[in-house]
Amino acid sequence: MTIRVLHELSLSAKLQRPPRIYRYLNMRKLKEYPAADSAQRLSDFLEVEGIENQLRPRGAGQGVWVLRDDDLLKSRQLLAQFEAGFGNQVGAVKASALDSLEEPSVAEHNQIPSRFKLREKAQAKRKERQVARRPVYTPQLSGARRTDESMGVGVILLMIGCVLVAVLSNVGKKWMPSLWIVPVDMVTLRIGFFDPLEPWRLVTPIFIHFGFFHLIFNGLWLKRLGAQVESHHGTVRFLLLVVFSAIAGNWAQFKVNGSPLFGGMSGVNYGLFGFVWMQSRYGSQRLYSLSPADVWMLMIWLVLCGIGLVGHVANATHALGLVAGLAAGLPAYFRFRTTYRHAAQPEKGSWADQNLKGWKRFEKLYFEPYAPGWFLLIALVILGISYA
């Protein structure tokens, strides 16, 4: 019975929850204090009263900013009560006792709503809110939290396959036409057509690597990205994503280049990257870990290869692999966009209006909300360069 009641209350809370918005952009400054201690007390007082707020440094002082516009009027009323009433309540105790860094005596603690008792209540309120909903308002890369990256069965099998093919082919020096995307007559070197009776050829090029660096580089990214997908989505879904990315990338590369002599796990890794990026940024459980350094490294490498600065590379495999991964992550993106609304422009007088300038403003308003589209555009440009 208790479980049923709790479940109904949970559903009711979800139904009553208003559409989310990028609140950091339009939060309003309520009060600024020269002393950080006073600002912290007001922040805690507002939290206890159910007003979400945030402290922001302003010169030598601290500003208290209210996150929701709907709470601004109530916040001003609470501010008046705080400044008029809180000081009277603590008047019975010496100011030095409150402003000291040490805990007041037991008698003082019981006499007044001291900052320590207020802080405890405020922290409890914040924890309750975090349990009830997601603790963030804007999509962020989960770089600070490392996930379990131990390799699962799927990742291990793929690595064993790559190493085995590397040994048999002398790391790409010996041709293995049985793994190429289409059959080739090794006497006349005539390239055949794709045979529907050999569908594995759409995937098997991922096991071919040309050199130890190629093998090790792809193996490290497979472990870094693939282990997360397999850990959080299971071996079957992980392998389905691998097959999806491999087919998309390998077929595109063959149609662009016309030669079956290509291979590597790079296209799959870019598919995994696209999927992990979408999950780390928009996933509801915040389980994935992808640092900004990882993102920059892979995207810069994609561009350098695409414009020909790295030599002969299967660029279409990289591009379509990334597109496949982004496409596989679209459900998380759509769920996020239906939960959160994006403010087209920061409202006048808001924190963003006063503080976001130049690139930061462009990034928050035009890049972050539409980042999947930007990545897709880069991939399509790379694909177009490959066709040219």
C-alpha cells in the first residue's frame, strides 16, 4: 500500500512539473552583498522557502540570483522579511558569535535560527529537489564523473578479432580479400559486386588495420567509448550500434572511393563517439563520461583527415559513422528538448544578458542547443569533400 501511494505521488509530481527552461540564462539578480556570509544566509533562507537560487561572485561581494522568473515577486517579499525580521531574531545574540567561523553554543543554537541550522535545512531542500528531478538545467558534458570502463564481452570480442586479423595479415601488409566489402578476382584484380549472400562483408572491413599505430589508436578509443555503451546499454545494443555504424561507414566509403581496399575500426569509433556524446549531453541518467578534450581531439582529427592533412584516410567511413552514432542518440536528444525549453534570447536584466558576451554568448545561444546539427554539418562537409 505504501509503495502504491508513493508511486501515485511520484506520478502526480511529474504531471504537475512545468516545462523546464535553460534557467541559467534568464535568472534575475535579487540582492548583492559585500560580505559573502550575508549572501549565503539569504540564499539558504530562500532555499528553505522553496525558491531556487544561485550565488554569483560580483567583484569583492556576492550576488543572489533567482533562477525562475515566476519566483521573483515572492523572492522580493521574502527578501524584505529576511532583512527586517532576521536581524531582529538574532539581536539577542552578539553579532560576533554569528559571524564567527565556529559553531555557537548549545544555548545560542536553540535560541535563534542560526546560519548553521538554516544551512542544514537548505541543504536538505536541495537534496530533495535533486532526488525529485535532474540536478542540471543545461546540457553539459559529463567529464567530471568517470564511469565504469571495464571491458565487456562485446568489446573484448571485437578486440580479439582485430588482433587476430592483424596477426594473419601482418598488420595489413598481406591482403585478406575474404574480409573486403566486395569480392575481388586476385588474378585479374577485377572488383566484383556486393553479394547479398555474403552480408558479413559490410562489417568485416572494421577488423582490417594498416600498421600498429592504426590498430592501437582504434583499440584505445574502442575501449574508451565502447565499454561505456556496453556497460549502460548492454552487449546486444552495443553490437547493434557497431554493426549499424560499420555498415553506414563502409558502404559510404566504397561508393565514394570505388575500391574495397580500406579498413579499420575508426568508423565504428566515430559512431560510438556520436552516440556517447549525445548520451553524455542529453541522457536522462547522466551515466556517460566524455570530456571536452575528448570531443575536441576527435573532431579536430576528423577535420584534419577530411581536408587531407593526414594522408590517405577513409574519410567517408568516419563521416557516416559519426552520422550513424548521432542518429542512434536522437531519442535522448528529443526527450531532452521536450523536457527543456530553450530561451531564444536572454531577457533584459538577466544574468546572461549582463555577463555572456562574444563567443560565450554565441556558444550558449546558438551552438550548445543545436550542437548535433553542427556536428552533422561537419560530417556532411567531410563527406562532400570525399566525393569531390
